[in-house]
Amino acid sequence: MKQSSNKKSREATAFLYERLSRDDNLEGESYSIVNQKKLLTKVAKEKGYTNLVHFLDDGISGVTMNRPGFVEMMQQL
């Protein structure tokens, strides 16, 4: 998670990434993605992050780097 370096602003940004392989047979946004979002959001807020930006790749294997959500997160960082 990246924290803003602007001392005047109390807003801190966390980039949160959720991914689940296509091996999960659930339709739509997978239940595990929902759980990952909840857990990452909870931890980020506990750490003081106020601006949360989620990126996700649902149904994409971690073996490949062809993950649009991950690529977008890296570009924004």
C-alpha cells in the first residue's frame, strides 16, 4: 500500500489488488474476490488509509502477467 507523501494532506491512498483464478467456478464476481475486498479494506482502514483504490482480476491465472487489473495498478503507481 502506498501512502501519500503530501504532509499537509491527511488523506492517504492505498492501492488494493484482488485476484482469483478462473479455476473458481462461481459466476459473476467471485465470492472470494468479495472476501478479499472486505479484508483488504478493513486492514487498510485500520492502518489509516482513507482513499482506497481497488484493482481486480477475476478469472485470470496468476501464472500469466497478462492481468489487466494488475497492469492498470502498476501504471497508476
